Amino acid sequence: MSGKEIMSEEKFYFQSEAAELLRMMISSVYSNRDIFLRELISNASDALDKRRIECLKDSELAENTKPEILITSDSEKKILSVSDNGIGMSKDDLIAYLGTIAKSGTKEFLKAAKNENAENELIGQFGVGFYSVFMVADKVEVLTRKLGSAETYKFMSDGDGSYTIEDAEQRPECGTTVTLYLRENKNPEDGFKDYSDEWVIREIISKYSDFISWPVVFKDKVLNSQKAIWQRPDSEVTEEEYNEFYKHLTHDWQDPLMHIKINAEGATNFKGLLFIPSKAPDNMFMKRESEGVSLYINRVFIMNDCKELIPEYMNFIRGVVDSEDLPLNISREILQDEPVTRVIKRSTQRKILVELKKLLSSDREKYIKFWTAFGGLLKRGMFVDSEHSKTILEISLFRTTHNDEWTTLAEYESRMKPGQDKIYCLIGNDNISALKASPKLEAFREKNLEVLLMTDTIDDFMLSGMGMNLPETANKLVNIARDEVSPYSEDEKKDNEEKLKSLESEFESLKKKALEVLGDKLENVRPSLTLTSSPACIRESAGNMSVQMEYSFRAMGQNPPVQKRILELNANHPVVKKLLEMSKVNDGKVSDILKTLYDQSMILEGVTPDDPADFVKRIDELMTLALVK
């Protein structure tokens, strides 16, 4: 090795969760094993893209070689190899990219993978695509040399929970060769094919990898057309081809929810092919280079995850944009200030929103699937994008007490009762069941008034206005948690006020005790006639920050002023009536019961008690008292 001492073989072990995941791959009976070859070719294509970018940055790295993906097979020995002359990997890269599977999300993934659909979701998880080879191979070898380096390494694993890395004879050029020692085809009936067979290889490449932009060569013949799928007319592309391109682009296993084709001609010319995934990934918190929208210029790949083309609130979009009007040597810094980029971004945003609006009208079920996955993110656009905030609100869906459905604001308005001039809503945490159980809904249910149930953090900001350019409809939105919002007519309000006045003196001792015990949290304690079955609830004073907004700010590391609230006690509830009696004789248990009622009310707001241990202790003592009697 040119005088270099050969490194002895080093053995490494996958973490226990990754080893279990590998065992699942090896024992998989999934019928469509063909996709392992798609994954290897996609990885090779990515490596060639990265090499081209690095060579543009540093011309000294360029080598006089033709970029390609080479497939070779040996039917007698049952060996299949996929080789590229892309960017290659160092030893550290091998450990980081191949030696670590699914990283911090593995445990959560394995829990989810124990259902009957596990195999459909297995491929395409972060770092797992390469390991789909173990559905067809007993052993895998990876020979690689990184661009700009003379070091060549060999990675080997048979999927038993370990792998080895050693020095190897120098590869003639940078790149990676993946060699599979194929498993014996013992049972052709289960869909297992001979993946060293020439016609099997040709069929798979034709089906899954025809659009790869680099030549895929087998037996000195290029097997793929290399046609940019976004450049082809819709009539020439099947839905299956779009789906396969999406999977190549994203390494997602599932078909996308929908695709959006863009063909802009005029002062600025560009084409685009965008996709909306069928669901938010389980490991959404883990960033991948393949996320977002890739930028091409005249069909030449420039960069992945081009943030300048898509706003953050649309970062669920995947796909490509191909411009004719940008220079090939453009950098991210120049891209930010490029007028053409701004035109592309605005056009793309409009197109996405137009297509979503069409989907809402044409396929409600599919739109709900989109909304449950990405609606909370899209709604943020109302706060940051004044140009499109009206459109976003128009296509926003909200849960509602009306038949437990999803609804738009326009649909809610069509069901409003005669004389109703407000759209009632209730803001809570992301637990829809807890929100449905809120005591604040009781009076509205009694009056048969529909209430929107809002569980996204952005909903609170929407109600506050915050300078957003929203349609007139938004001005009708009122939060029923607010002290001033009531379901009653003016006559009913006056009648209730008279009844409450008569209760004031009776409640005085209890109010005094509550403010004494909870004065740092409450500005008022008062009887209520709007609660019908619950003993208590929390109300927001006019102008005060809601519970949800306050805790959202705290979660972001900010410290808003402590908000004092109103504790309403149901004057007709047996617990409150007993409390009134106890407060008049100065019973020592009144303080504990008031604290418990407050904590219970805050739990329904989605807030954990300040002292959970003390809360549990009080509950235990109250239960003991009740049971002993």
C-alpha cells in the first residue's frame, strides 16, 4: 500500500436498538424487496451531486473522469455491486453514516414498528435506507475513498449487530462501491428474486431509477433515460413515476399525498415539481440534508434544502425547482438577494396555496389528512406572511363541537344562529379530549351554540390580531374563556346579574378565604351560574394573557408577567355549597379544597400543578375523608 502500514481490522457494535432493527430487516417478509436497489442508486446519485458541488468550489479536486453509477453482477456467485465515483467517505463518515442507524429516534421507531404496518414504514427512516440491503443479502461490503484523500477503507457487516472497518488497497478514484453477497433464493413464491439476474436488474432500474440524472450503467449500456421528470409534460408521466421520483428524492417509503407541477413562463422562467408527504415523519425533529426543496439551474443540481425558495411555514414541502435565469455559480449568500429568487418564492407560495384550496374543495378526506399532519405549521404563515394570511385562514380547518367535525370559518358562519354575530372558540392545549371536557363549554352546549376547539399555539396569536392581515371573519372570533364572552341574551344576562348579586354576601367568607390562600394567582373569586355540572373553572380577565399564551412564552424561554385570573365557583354544585357551609365555621379543610379546585381547573387548561406532590397528597386526604365516612 505504497509503503503505508495496513490498519488492522477494527470491530464496532451498533447500539442495541439498531441491532434489533437490523434483525427486523433480515427477517422481513416484505414482498417489495426491489426497493433496496433504488436506495443504493439514490445514495450513489447523491454522492455524485455532492462531488460536483465540491469540485465547483475547488477546481483542484476535479478529476478527469466521467461521473456514472456502475452496476455489476455475478450470477454464479450471487454477487451484486453498485459503484459510483462520487464524493466517497472517510472512516469517520462510515461510522457516522453507516455505523449509526436512526440515531436518537431508534427507540421510538421500534415502538411504533410493532404494528402490522411496520414494514411499510421501516424503509426510508433516517439512516435505514442503506440497510434495506439485508432484506436480500447475507453480507455487505463497502469500499470507499473520499474526494481529496488517498485513504481507502472497507466497511463490512452481516447484520449481526456489529461491523468492521479496515484499510484497503487504494481505490483508483474517489467514490464508493457497495457489494452485496445475496441470500439464497429458497422460496420464489414469497417474492424473492434472483437479484444478480440481468433482466431483474434491468426491470428494477427501469421502474425505480429511470429519472436519475447520472448515467446508470450495466454491461456497458446506460439503462436510464436521465430525463428530468419535471421537464416532461404531465401527459407523459404516470402517477407511479411521480411517486418513485418522490421516494428517490426524499428516501420516504410512503407515496406522497399529492404532487404540484409548476411551469412559469414570462419575465422569469422556471419549472418545479413539488410534493406534500402523506404524513409528518416520526423523526421530524431530526434534520436531514435531503429535506426541503432542491435547486436546479438548467437541469444541473445546485443545492439541497434551498430555504430561499420556500418559507419556513411551508417547510413540509419537498421537491425541486429548476430555473433558467440564475447563474450556475450562485452561492446561498447571493441567492438571498437575487430578485429572481424572490419571484420564484412568491410564485411557488401562491401555487401551493391554490392547489391546497382546490384539494379542500375536491377531496375533503385527503385534505383533512394533510391538515392533521401539517396544518399547525401552515397556520404560522398568518403571523409572518401578510400577503397570504387571508388565504391561509380561508383554508384553515378547526375542530368543532358541531358533530365532532373539522370545519372552516366560512362553514361555521353558514351554521350560525339568527342574530349571532360572533364565532365562538375555546383555546386549549393540544389535548382535544381535555378541551372537549372543559367546563367553559357547558353553558354553550345548553344554549346549543357551536364552539370551535383550537389546540395550536398560533391560534392564540390569531385571536389577538398581532398585526396580521386577516379577513373580516377573523374579527368575529371570540374566546369563550374570556370573562366578557357570554352565550346569553341581554335579558338573560340581567337576570343572572340579579341572581349573582343576591349570592355576593353569602360568598363573601369563601371569597376572602380563597384570596387569602391563592392571592398570588387570583385577582377575583366569584359565584357562577354558567357552570352546569363542574364545580369550578378559570376565567381570563379582559386584556390579560391567556393561560396557553403565557405558558407558550415560558416554554420559549421568555418570562412574561404572572397573570392573575378569575376562579369561578358553581353556585349550584354540591361541593361548592358544602364549601360555603365550611367557610362560615372556619373549617381547616377549606384551604385544601380551594387549592384542589384551582389545580383541577388549571389541569383542564393544560397546566401541571406547581407542586404535583402536594396536589396528590390533598387528593389522597380528601378521598380518605370521603371513604372513612
